[in-house]
Amino acid sequence: TSNQMWGGRFADGPDAIMEAINASIGFDQRLAAQDIRGSSAHAAMLAATGILRDNDAEAIREGLLTVLSEIEGGNFTFSAALEDIHMNVEARLKEIVGEPAGRLHTARSRNDQVATDFRLWVRDQMDAIDGALVTLLQACLAQASAGADWVMPGFTHLQVAQPVTWGHHMMAYVEMFARDRSRFADARARMNESPLGAAALAGTSFPIDRHMTAEALGFDRPCANSLDAVSDRDFALEFLSSASICAMHLSRLAEELVIWSSAQFRFVTLSDRFSTGSSIMPQKKNPDAAELIRAKIGRILGSTITLFTVMKGLPLTYSKDMQEDKEPVFDAADNLMLALAAMEGMLRDLTANRDVLERAAATGFSTATDLADWLVRELDLPFREAHHVTGTLVARAEAGGKDLPDLTLDEMTAVHSGIHQGVFDVLGVHNSVASRTSYGGTAPARVREQIARWEAALK
Ligand code: ARG
């Protein structure tokens, strides 16, 4: 038998394989709440504009609430024969309210319907992710303010570079995750237009009020071009792109936690609650949460590329290809939310090992730059020469199996006669970080200013 929604011109029903490739209900049932919201707004508008009788609109809206509670209560039977969430909801509405249900689809198409539902869903996710990012930012800030002046090695090339503070390092992630928030916020502002009422592609001859439905659904305005309204998926692409950048940031912090929690580093200790054991090696405590967070970028960026590839070269307007937009977005959203929550939990529980950090900060000749700068300031050497003198001192220290502050004054004056006792003041890691007071620098005073600025901004 042919389809009850569109089967008028069909004598035969679909092949089983046709139904299998065509049906999206297996995943787009996640749009149920948004679909019902959109339909209620549409019905109210049809009544307000005199296209639908008030009592029919009322029956539809009450019926839709029943459908929603059935779905939310798990008492709804989804049917693949009805393809997608839109037709599943409408078919059930028909069973509940009868004839008026058939009037709901006036001046509407599944093309503008799905575009509306999906935008609403993505917008909800952006709001949820924003909340998760705020919580994560607060966890980073808590770590930063606990160790605003704890000294640790700063790295370039994963080689010790210069001493920095733990607080400064945590605050670098605050900057990153705050940019992620603003990226989602930008995308949200751009996507907040309503496709509803674009109908199939060309608009409609019914005297609808698209501004009314846009407002009812929390959109800033209706999309201005009906062709664009039904074929645009930029909002999903921007969501995925923002999610990818955020996941990339998470992967960098996760990687640092993996490295730092190793026996070779011991910079941090992960809590038992965010670690796992080994089934064969009894001593093991593995950073599985950090590793999984590190890996999430793979599927999130994969989803982004999936949708870009689906959209590339699609002629206007709607093509069924676009039904493939949902699963990558759902998967990316779910996994980003999970990764954000796991990172937040891990950071809250994390112990930074202050003594280990401080000892490590003094290794690797980390204050060599301070020494070179001192030679410039005290002895008026050109920086290039100071660099060379310092390099020679580093080589001597290395040959003697010691660090820079362990060189004797004699050993130093042998390299440059002008060096005097005052040099030892700049070779300590605390002096080093305290001296880097330039705006955005690692001096604890500067770091505390940034912490205060962000704490106020997040209030
Ligand atoms: N399930 C479809 C989708 O997700 C809904 C739109 C179908 N429109 C159509 N004309 N076949 O894209």
C-alpha cells in the first residue's frame, strides 16, 4: 500500500531497501520536541491569520502536547514506514484529533519544517555547550588561582624554555575556552533566523505571518530568502566548526594531562575518580578520561568534514542528501558535551604537585634567558653577544653535570670577565617569573590581574 502522507500518485509501496535508506526516524526522533514546538507555533499563526479555524488550531495544539508527552514518556511507537519525525508526529496527531490534523500542513513543507526543527535543536545545543564551557572555565580559574605563583617549566618544542607559573598556564586555557564561547555565540547570532514559512522552496500563496512564527520560536527574524531558507545548513557547519576548534583545545589540555601525570613528569596527580586501572598490571593508574578527551577531536572533526562533503556542490534547494546532516551534528554535540564535562571533573579533582613543578622549573637551564638579559642590562653587551656568552656557560654547566646557578663565580668570569656576584640574583626561578611583568606575562602579579578580570567577567 502506498504512503498515507504522499502516496496519492503511487500504486505501489516502497521496496524494503528503499524504506531502509529513506527513513530517518531512527535518529531524527531527537528532533521531536523542536518539531512539536514548531508545529504549535505554525498552527497558532494559521489561526491568527484566519487560515485555520480557531477550534481546529486548538485541537491541533492540544493534540501535539499529548504526542509530546507520549514521546517523552517513552509511550510512542515510531514507524519507519512514516519515514521521519515530522510524519510520525503528524500521523499520531491524526489518530488523536482526527480531521484537523490534516490541516496543520497548510502553507508548510517538510523542507522548511526540518530546517526549523534542526536550527532549534542546534541552538539548544549551543546554549547547553555555553553552560558547560562556563563551568569548565571556572574549573580552570580555580586551578589558576590556587597556583597563581607556583613555578613550573614553560616549554617550546616540549623542551624546557623558561620558567612560568602554573596559574599562567591554566589561564592560557581560559583564553582558549573563552574564545570557544564567543565562537558559538557568533554562530548563534548569525543562525537565529526562522526558515518556517519558506514552505517547499518558493514561499506560499497563503497570507501567513512569518514574523509571528519567528518571534514565537525565539528567532530574531524570518530568513529573507525562501530558497536559501530551505537549503542553508551553514548553521550546522558553523556549529561543527566551532565544536571542532573547542575539541582541538580540549585535546591539547588532555595531552598535557597525559604527559604530566606520567611517572617521568609527575607534575600532576589525577584523582582515582578520573583514572582507571589495568587488568594485568596491578600498579597501573591510567589517564583514560584524558586520553578519550584527546581522541574526541577525531570524530568531531570527522563529523565536520562529513557535513561539508555532503553540502559541497548541492544545487539549490532541498535535496535528500541533506537528511545526512543530522547524525554528524548529534554525534559531535553529544561527544563535545561529554568531553567538556569530563575535562571539568578532571580539573576539579586534579592535584598539581607544587614541589615537583618547582624542581622541574629549575632544570634544563631554564633561566638562561634571564642570564643573557642580565648581561645586556648590567654589562651593556649586545644581545647577540650575551646570547653567545650564556650559551658557553650553559655548555660548561652541562659538561660539569650541573645547572646554571651551580656554576661558581670563577667559572663564570672565565667566560666573561665582567660577570659579578649580582648574577646569582637572576638565576633563580622565582626571580625569573617575578621579573616578567610585561602585559600578558607570567609574573604572578600579572596572572592575578587576569584571574580577577575573568572572575568578574564570568559573574
Ligand atoms: N527527513 C527529511 C530530512 O531530514 C525531512 C525533509 C524531507 N523533505 C522532502 N521533501 N523529502 O531532510
